[in-house]
Amino acid sequence: MSRRLVAALALLSFALPAIAQRRPPGASIPDLIDVRVRVVFTNDRTVPRMIRVQLLSGTGLYAGEAFTDDLGSVEFRVGPGNYRVRVTGNEIEETTTDVFTVYSRQGSHTETVTVERKPVEGGGATSTEGTISMVDLNVPRKAERELEKGARAMEKKAMEKAEEHFRKAIELHPGYATAHNYLGVVMMNTGRPGDGRAAFARAVELNDNYSAAHVNMAKVLFGEKNAKDAEPHLLKALKTDPLNAEILTLLSNAQLINGNFQDAVANARKVHSIPHEQFAIVHYVAARALEASQQRGEAVVEYTMYLKEAPQGPLADESRERIDAYKNGRN
């Protein structure tokens, strides 16, 4: 694997969780307003991750969708106008809000949507599936509030304050997998990889279905040049988040390193079938896997796709060199 590929993939190797990445970098686009939607149960408890939130126009036309993060939140960037929100999920009753208005020059707009759990046969409510553990279902509200405060502090890059809140959340509820994961993010971003690794390990120990924690653990392992152990974590993450472009990109890279070329290509092509603006590099990964499988013609196609999506990318020059070499019979 080229050094340039390793360097480029390092840019993907660790990041803050979704709560700290919702706003794209750079200046705000004129006339677009950040709309934040927070989804809670009737007792004001946060819903789990991966609940679908659809943004509709005031007349019910589809305008976009996203999935809730650890805080039960999503964000959209929209123009002024009238909107509704529809929330759906396996364990909640479908809920659609009344029309609300987003005004020009408003800056930001927040909507809180209250939903109810679906009843199960014999009465009661469904158990939460997927990314939230049964332990996290019983988190004290005080601990949830500390997590929320920590996430807000992390958005502002106030890492010391964020760490304080996450530790308080864990003190209030030692089995809080989400708080351990967020604490790990703080550790990694303040130069304490050993402590970050331990926090992520604790998060996945508490909840083996916690996709974000598995991804972060995989990123730590990439940093340790241990793609072999990173791959199983990414496969687990993919089970609960199967159309996540970042997970698929990292998994494809791990499989390339581990010599699983066919799987690397298959997962890279899944990325191409979904929105993947930040992950054009996956085409380069696919090209390297195809080269290793002696499929040079298809490798050229992938290099070409990479150049189309990232003409000024960190691997653009190398991709051009590889294409030129094949066309001129130097390989």
C-alpha cells in the first residue's frame, strides 16, 4: 500500500461523533437555516440512535431525511418556508408534527418532537433494539443531561469541560455506554490514545451493538496499524448501520490491507451507490484491490472515478500515474 494512501486514510481514521460534525465546514450558505430536530419520548427521555426523521414541506412533499444521533437529534439546512417533521422507527409510533415556519435570517431553528413507544403483545412497550443497550434504557435523567452538556461543550471544542460532564454522567450511571464512547472521543482529541482505547473498549463491552463505539475502536486499531483486529469491529458496526459511507470506506480499507480483495471491492462499490461526498478515496481503495486481483481494466475505471470526484485529492497525482502506466503498457 502506498504511503500516500496511508496518509490520506489517516484523515478518516478518527473524528468526533456525529453530534460534533453536523455542520459542514466553512462559511454558512446564504439564505440557508440550520434546523435542529430533537426527538424524545413522552417522559422526555432521549430516543435511541438511528430513528428516521423525515423533513417535509408544509404541503407534505419530501424535503430530506436523517437518522438520530446519540442525543436523539438530527440537523437539516433548509431555505425559509413552512415544514413538517415525520418520525418513524421500529419501536415508536409514527409521528408527524404540525406545520412550523422557518424564517429568513433566523440563523437556526429548533423543533422538539415527542413520540410514544409502540405497544407489544401482552401490553407494555417494546425494548429498544440496535445501538442502545438495555443498560442505557435505564439511564437517570441527570446522567442524560450531563451527556447533553458534554456534547454541547465538545461542539464548542471545550474538551476539558466536555470531559467533566462525561465523567459526571458515568459517575451517575457507570454502565452508560454512550458516555464512555464520548469520553473516549475526548481522550483521543486531547492526545490520550491509551485512555481513549480503554473508554471505547468499555463502551462496546457494555453494548456490543453500539455502532459508533465499534467504529471508534476500529479507528484506534488503525492507528496501531492493526487492521486485522479493526475489521471485526467494522463488521459489527455495519450490522446496525449498513448504509454508512464512513464505515464501508474504513471496512474496505481494512479488507484491502488484510488481503480480502473481493470483499474490499464489494464494499467500496456499496459506498458508490450511496451519498459519499467525503469518501471519494474509496475508489482508490477499490482500484488497489482490483490491481491486486489482476483486474487492471476495472482498476483504471476506479482510478478514473476517484479523479472525477476528487480531482485535487491527495491521491490524484498517483491515480493519474497509474492510469497513464496502464495505457502505455508500463504495468
